Amino acid sequence: MDTAGRQGSAFTGRPEGSAGASVAESAAPFAQVGSLAAERSSAGGFAVSLRGALGQAPLVGAGLVVAVLGSPAVAWAWFVACRLAYVLFVGCSLRAESTRGALSRRGGPEAAWRRFRDRASRVMVGDAVALGALCIVTRGSLAAPGPEWLAPLAGLVLIGIGVGVKLWATASLDEGTFYWRDFFLPAEQRNFVAAGPYRWMSNPMYTVGYAHAYGFALLLGSLSGLAAAALAQAAILLLAFLVERPHVRRREC
């Protein structure tokens, strides 16, 4: 589930030489807490928090309804819709900004990034809830080998690994790299120094950082959840390859 992270570019660690483009998807909830905390504790903090919660409520509520309905077909359809909404919105928005500065034309790059960040966070949370709902609806559908406790235990281990890697990667990055900020404000970029998991992996958020999605599916014994986690990860890696990498190359030319 894209509870998701380093909301920027997953492929811009060591190989591409920029951390800014890669922090996004998989640590969204983790990054969002850190990157918005100061803003919400200052001017209009309560109003900002309330607006953010209200913005996410419709997709979260829809996901809960899907879970209550208990229909695997509906749960799959909702998951696919949410994943497409997330990947297409983020991908098209970032590409438009990277190639033409299209979003920054209204109010400048800072305001454009804030609008994008708020909207991206909504579809990210909705996407995570949709995957969770699918796992709940299809729980018990996985015929795992070995003792009954093995799959849930493996799921807990994967959840710990995925969340741990995301938190570690998030803590290793500058706050300004979250939510693809460098697509809007490239002048603020810093020279990337590999730290944390980036010393060994170029994109921990989009690779090992997805382990928790598989773990949640295993914990509930959901075969559909495992398949959905694989599709979700493939989609975000494709976005990184088609949008984030070209952005880094254009910026370095």
C-alpha cells in the first residue's frame, strides 16, 4: 500500500545523483506527517489539518464501504481505479510541470507545489485504503504451505521491514525533497549524499519499502492482496522510469 514516502523520485538516489526527485510514493504518510507538521502548527494549523482530513474523507469512506460490502469484484475494481487515479494524476502532473512548467503558471512554483502535494496526498491515502479493503474482502483466500502461523508471521516480518525501511529512508533525506518538490523548485536542490538505506539501494522506497504491502496481504491470507501489491509496485516503478528519470536527465543537461 502506498503509504507511500519519499514522495519524489525513486530512481534518483545514487545512479542519477539527486534525492529530490524520488521521495514520494511509498512514504507518503510518513513524509506527510513530517513535512506538514511545521505548517500546521503555525498559521491556521487547525484549519489546514481540518481541510486535509476533509479532503481525504471521501476516498477513505468509499474504501470502508467497499470493505463492508464484501464483494471481491467491487474491491478489485475500486483498487484498480484508485491505483490508476494515483499514478495517472501524479505522473501527468509531474510530466506537465517538468516539461512545460504548466502547474507553476498559476501562482508560481511554491503555490503550485502545495496544491499538487495536497491533491497527491488525497489520492495516496485513498489508494492505500483501497488496497487494505481488497485484502480484507479477500482474506483467507491464500492456501499457504506450512503451519497456519507461518504466513501471518511472515506478514508481520514484512510489514516491519517495509515500514522500517520507509522510516529510515525518510529520516535520511532533507525535508525539502518530499512530494516531488524538486519538480517545482529545482533551484532549492542540494547535492545528494548517500545516507541510510541509500548507501546500498538507489530506490529503497519503491523496492524494499513496498514489503509492508505484501506483508499485510500475507497477514490476512489474501491471494488477491498479494497480486494487487505486485501490480501497485509495478505501477509506481513504471512511473519512476517514465516520469522521474526523464526529469532528472532533463535537469542535468
